[in-house]
Amino acid sequence: MEINKLIEELDKIRTYKGSKIGASLKKPLFLLLLISLIEGGKVKRNKFYFPDIERELDLLIRTFGGRVGKGKPEQPFHHLNSSIIWDIHVPYGTRFSNKETLPISVLRDPETYGYINNEIFKLLSSDNIARAEAAQFILGKYWPETVQKDIADLLNLPVKAISKQKRDRNFVDKVLANYRHKCAICGFSSLFNQVPFGLDAAHIQWHAYGGPDNLGNGLALCKLHHWALDRGVVTIEPDKFEIILSSKFVAQEEISISFLENIKGSKLQQFRDVPPDKRFMAWHNENVFVL
Ligand SMILES: [Zn+2]
């Protein structure tokens, strides 16, 4: 199989992708884990046993899967079989329906395993460029750039560059000007060689999930707070514009306390022309922010 054909198949994967993240990041995370295992040379045969990857997949989903309660790694392990990429072998006589996820006891049965389509497995195990392109495609389709990098680093994925999502060329300039070149959360503002330094224009509702390139969906943020927003460490309360911090976040030293703990409950910096739109903040609250 050619890499282009694989990308087409990756693009077809059903993830219930509307504007809600819901469970839609589970299959992409599972695919990235498979690529990472092959990349790491840990895969000798095209057989993947659920107990071998259960914990890692669970942690991946809870860390990068958006607002999910439990990881439920059994879901992508089973349901990726709706794509031609993946299939699952169960013990003889097991009741199998794609409407219900297989019970954990079946998935942990020594006779149960999943396997990648043979042609795709051959391509992924023999061609490091194909692995890189496949990983890059999946990351770019579902996550903002800040998070793509975190996932690629954690899984040691062979991506060459982080996929830049297409955006309106003026988006960055307009957003930074709307916050007077200050981080909307902490007020950080600086110049390097007379050019504003260390500030990004962040999308509140992720671009990959329909967030538009307009001022109501943009925040000027320093690198740390951009990353904290995209990872769901902070969010903004849509009515009072108050900054909320995830209960999962623990600051360990003075400096982290001042960067993140102390902003809890403070108000967003004053915008110049256009306030952030409530709909996008509500989307972020419900889909990305980790309670
Ligand atoms: Zn900041």
C-alpha cells in the first residue's frame, strides 16, 4: 500500500466528529500509540494484545482525549475495527457486535488480539517516512499545534514538523492587537529586537473542531498560558471572564504557583475592541477543560 492510500483510510475513520470532542480523540490516540510501538521496534508480529497496551492507552486518553471521565481504552481497541486499518480476533463462539464494546474479560482473554491490515502493517513496519507522515496527518487533523508537540514528544513519534493548521493570515495580528500585545491571562508583554516576543494568538474553540479565525475566538496568550489553555489546565468562565484552574493541576514550586495558581479567579485582561465570544468559551469549558 502506498502512503497516500493510507492517509485516505486514516481520513475516513469515523470519530463522530462534529464540533464536540466527546470520545472522538480515542481512535486517533490509539492509532498514534500503534505507530509509536512500531517506531520503537517493540512490535515483532502483527498481533496486539489488549493487556499489553491497556494502561498506556488509558493514560493517553485521560491526558490528551479532551474532557473524558474515564479513559475506557477498550472502546478504540474494539471499535477501530470499523475501519479497514484494524481488525480484532476473538475466541471462538464469542458474541460480537459493533453496537456494544466487547467486555473487558473477552479483551483480556489470551486468545483475543487485534491486528493491523496486513498491507498497512507492512508499510508501517518497513517505511519510517510513512510512519512519520501518518502520525503527522493524525496529529494535524485533531489537535492544535501546542498539543501535537506534546503528544509527539511523549510517544516519541517520528514527525518532522508540526502541522500548521490553515488560518486567516491576519488572525494573529488582529488578535494580538485586540489585547494590546499582552497575554490575556497574565499580562506578559515584551519585545525582542523591537518585535513583540513570546505571544501567540490562541483559538479558544479548536480550529480542528470548527473554531473560526475571528476575534471572538482568539486570545493573545504567552506560550505557557496558550499551552495551559490547549491542554485544558485553564479555562475562562463565559459570563464573568474569570480564569478557572483545573483541580488536577498541582503547582510544586513558588514560580509555578505565581504562573498558574495565582491567576485562579482573576479576570481576563481588558480587550481593546472585541470581547471573547461566550459560545467559544462554553465549548472550551465543556470539551477541553479538565475539571
Ligand atoms: Zn500568560
